[in-house]
Amino acid sequence: SSLVAWLNDQFPLATREGNLVCLGYFNSLKTLDMTLHRLTDKEKLHHLSNYDAAEVALRQLSSYVHERRTGDQMAAMGLLAIQPSGSKADIAPAWLVEEG
């Protein structure tokens, strides 16, 4: 089993063709798959817990899947490892950063 195999299950072939979102996920996950394939289980855990690129790729995919399943864009945005500029995402809840 691989991340790419899982992605292929999520995106039927008809939706993958010409889909730039799917292509982006495919490239990220294929790169991660190739890296993890050559590691022992212990090394895989170390890689997944210590390399930002792995976390970014997996959290981006998690965000997409969450939004697709629930329709909750705000929660999906919160799952991203890197918040896009202009997303109005705070590092803390509003009640904590409000003055008063």
C-alpha cells in the first residue's frame, strides 16, 4: 500500500485527468512514497515526525479531504501546516487575541 494508491482510490481516473489539484497531490505524495519506501519502520516514523515537507504534504491532503467530506472550509484551513496569506487565520483563538 502507498500514499499514491490511496490517492488513486480517492480520485477516480475520470477526475484525475487534467486536474491540477490532483496532480499537485500526486507529485507530493509520490515524492514522499519514494522516500519512505527505502526506510525501515523506525526511520519512517523519524522522517514523518521531523521533516516539514512531509508534514506540509500530508496536512494539505488532510485539509482537502476534510473539506470534501464535511464542507467545513474553516476547519479545513485550520488543518494546513502553512496558512496562506489573507486567510485571516490566527495563531490563537479570537477570544485570546481580542483586546479588552
